[in-house]
Amino acid sequence: MSELVRFVFSDSGLVVSVLVAAIWVARRPQAKAARRFLLFVALFYTLISIYAVSFVLTRPLIAGYHPVTAADVPPGPTAVVVLGFGSYSIQDWNGNEHSGPDVSLASRVLEAVRVYKMIDPHVVVASGGKRRADQYDEATGVVIRDLLVQLGVPADRITVQLKPRDTAEEARFNTELLRSAGIDHIVVVTSDFHMRRSVGAFRAQGVRIIPAIARDPMPARSWQDWIVPGDAGLWHSATLAHEVLGIGYYAARGWMRF
């Protein structure tokens, strides 16, 4: 389901939809359904590619969350958990490999570093394993750890959690890990659009976390960014659709509590 949503809300989805509509119109030029489908495709992808549209639609998803402050974190042993997202791995001609974060994961790590410097937690957990055994890209937990170290977090304060493959498993495995370590408070760092599902997943494990939302990695910076269709609007619409479906699925499976 996740892959299908990402495909629909992508450049590839747009190209395939336009191609199907064009072939349909070419073969059945008098068919009203074909022309209506082509019009629907044009309007749909125009709307979901406009940042202002996706911005308005995502507001209910992130309502109530704010950048975490030191006052939000009570005294006691504390952990910062950075939830995984996307990463990439590339090679040169000699087979040397480099792995790095995508924009969402980078924004989460930057927020984790800010929180680390602000509250000096006992441990920072770099969370995220490979979704599939044959996945080429490096596990996000490893990418998070490497970037945390580059940005000044001591390696001996970082624990890498490679078991989780999704948000539900991140909540379960990290709760087990930190309970056994005697941690009282868990600050969870993730993207603003992902926080509601994350909070619900940890609540299902009997834990009330302290939310630390990362800043939007692709904000509109000019009026053109707000109203002209582009990659940022399409990306935000994709994340919105993914989260809405994810919340519904998690709720149906009992993997989150509101």
C-alpha cells in the first residue's frame, strides 16, 4: 500500500496517468469518459502539486504540536529517539560506498542534535532497520548515527536500533530497550506530519512520549513556491496521503491509541 501511494503521488504516477488518458482519448476520441478522465488527471495533479493546498490539508495532522523546549522535558533519566525515514546509498567506480539521509531524515537528525544540546539526555537512539532483507540502501539507524556523530553527538552516547521496519515496531522495540535501561522519559524526534501516528504507536505500548517535531525540510520561501505546482507540493501531498492511510490502518490493527 505504501509503495502504491508513493507511486500515485509522484512524477511517475503523473506520467503514467497522462499516458493512459492520452491513449484512451486517442483510441476513443468521442468518449466522454476518456475526456473526463484526462481532465480529472490534469486537475488532480495540478492541485496536489500546489504547496498551499497540501499545507492547508496537513494542518489538522500537526495541530497541537510545537518545537520542544527544555521546559517540556521533566527531570529524570531521559532518552532521545530519532525515528527513521529515507536514506540513499551510492557507489563510485571503485566500489566505495556512501550513504546519506533524504531531506526528511536530515531534518529529524538536525532536530535531534538541537534537543541533545538542550537537555543532555542519557542516550540518543538512532532507530530504523531495513524494511526488506534485500534492500540495497543502508539501514536508516546507521545513517542517523553517522550524521549525529558528524554533527557533534559523541558516539558513546548513541545506541543504534536496527530491529524496527516500521513505526509500530519502532515504538515496540524502543520501548522495550529503554524500559530495560531504566529510562523514565522518551523524547521522540520525527517529522511533524508523522508525529500523530508515532504518539499513538507509543501509547499502544503504554508510553507517553515527549514529542519533538522536526522542521519542514521543504518549506515555501516565496509566493511562487506557494501557488506554482512543483515537487514540494507533490511531496507534501504524498506524505499526507501516506499518513492518513497509515493512521487508519494502525487504528484498525490496534497498533495505536488516540
